[in-house]
Amino acid sequence: SAVISQKPSRDICQRGTSLTIQCQVDSQVTMMFWYRQQPGQSLTLIATANQGSEATYESGFVIDKFPISRPNLTFSTLTVSNMSPEDSSIYLCSVETGDGKWVTEAFFGQGTRLTVV
Amino acid sequence: DQQVKQNSPSLSVQEGRISILNCDYTNSMFDYFLWYKKYPAEGPTFLISISSIKDKNEDGRFTVFLNKSAKHLSLHIVPSQPGDSAVYFCAASGGGLGRGSTLGRLYFGRGTQLTVWP
């Protein structure tokens, strides 16, 4: 299992500003994942954060809007840049375990509830 | 395109009775399925999983059933307890959808809010 600490847990931000969310894992992991859950929607993968290389972004998400850092195997940050009210969501970081072929379990941080006003 | 669907946004059940949460998927490449429970202000926590080689997996009060031909799975909670009140997410994984590694990504449904009342 993995324990993930994510902060801040919530924030209210002004339009046009940026917020950096931090995620700390209690063990070394190769990949960390950032998700967004908009109200009434499913968890949507934003990007995969790999240590030592650029993050891999899913369709619809770009690095300029959601820059990610991954300085070591236990830590990652996601920045939501130039925020607008449409960015109001819950942001979650996650790590996964698998049997070498499939993802068999995922662990999540407690989430960051972002409100942009 | 929603590849994992939970068509019931909410479910209300009396304590002691069975809760049945349903999930449908569209991609036949999915081979591993997971259920997560989420309380307010917390991240989702893993509940139970099932691989496609099985049609049933049981863990205490929780049982997941998989019907591959119908691309349907369900989570049964018996007996339901007020502490089970939470949002339940269904997720699916498939190796053919990998992102540069042997691990495929997870696709999530939108969740079902379960309320268990005394």
C-alpha cells in the first residue's frame, strides 16, 4: 500500500492566478498521476508524472496550463495556471500498483478542492 | 467518450438491506475492474477488484459480480450499514490502453452516491 499526503486540501483563488498542489508519497514510485474531478463528472486523468522526464499529458490538457514537476521518486507538484472558474474542481494525485501487466490498485491523496472566483 | 458508465447517480437503501451498485463498460479490452469508495473531503479508497478470469469476488460484506458478455459489473453490499454511505466509483483497466508502460490507465465512472438510512 501507499500513503499519499496532498496539500492544500482546499483553496479559493482569484481568476488569473495560479495554484500549486503538492503530493508526497511514503514510498518511491516510478509514476505519479494527477486527476481532476469536476462536479458530477468522473475522475479524469490530467497527466502522468515521470521522474527525470517530461510529464505525459492526456488529450485536452497541456503543459502550459498544468505544469508538473517530479523532482524525485516520492514527490510531485501540479500547478493550475491562469485559473478561471471552469478550473474549479477536485484535483487528486495518485500512485498505482500492478502485477506487471494490469493496474491492480490505485491509491489517492485526499484531494484538493479548488474554487476559482 | 465515457467508457465506464455508472448510470445511477444516487441510491438510497435501508440499513440491513442489500445495496447493489451497477457499472457498465464499452471497451472489450478492459480486463480488470475496481471499486472505490469516497467520503467527502477524502481521496477515493480501494474497496474490491475483480479480474476477467472470474465472475465473482467476495470480501466480507462486499461482493463484485462480472458479466463479461454484457460488459456489466455490480457491487453488492450485504448487509448495508450507515457507514457505507459514500460515493462509489467503478474503474476499469486494460493493457491494450497502456501509456508507455506495461500498466494501463484506469478509466473511472462518474460515481454513485449511496445513502444508507437507519
